[in-house]
Amino acid sequence: MSDENPAIGPAAFATVEAYFVALNARDIEAVGATLHFPHVLFAGSEVTHYPTAADFTFASFDARTAGQGWSHSTLDGHRVAMTGPDKQHVDIAFTRWRADGSAIAVLRALYILTRIDGRWGIQARSSER
């Protein structure tokens, strides 16, 4: 493995961008299309397992952002932590915003993307909260 920061492939990164677009639109089907199942989310110290797309909801996200006035999130940057032909670990920087333009939080997350049957999807996410 090289010490250089490898680049995320365009198809894999397009999946991350599509996830943010779908999240901001609160389009559950489009979010699900960016994920692979089973899907695992580590948010703070909580672990949520989604065996299938039918099990995926916005409930855990809504619980984490309740009372914050969340309007949308922006993808602020990324760094590839590990890469292979069918798996990418990507360190994501993002900001959660209110409708008035004030920031709720600047956060980091690790997204693990896998290529299954030729399609990139987010298999697991680990975020600060």
C-alpha cells in the first residue's frame, strides 16, 4: 500500500454526491439507491443495522437532528483512507445547515463504499453523531 493519498474513483464519488442530493431532497428511494444492503450506520456510540432497503428509514437521522432545524447538508471535502478495486474507505467532511444559513455542525464521517455487481454503493457509514 502506498503512503500517497489515493483518489476515489469517479463512479464511487458520484455515489457519495448522489447520497447528499437524495438526503437533502428527503427522497428515501434515491437515498436507498446509493446504499448497499445490508447497510450499517455507526452514529456516535449507536449502531444501526439495515438488513434490506425496506428497513431503511429517516427515523434515526431525524432523531439525531431533532430540534436542530436541519435544512440540508453539504459535502465539504473528502480524503481516501484506503482503496481497492471493489472497496473504498473515504473520510468525508460535511456540514449540517439550518434554513436560515447558519451551520448546525461541521462533521466528519467514514464511508465504506463497495462495488457489487458493477454498482458502487455505500455499505457502511461511521459519523461523529
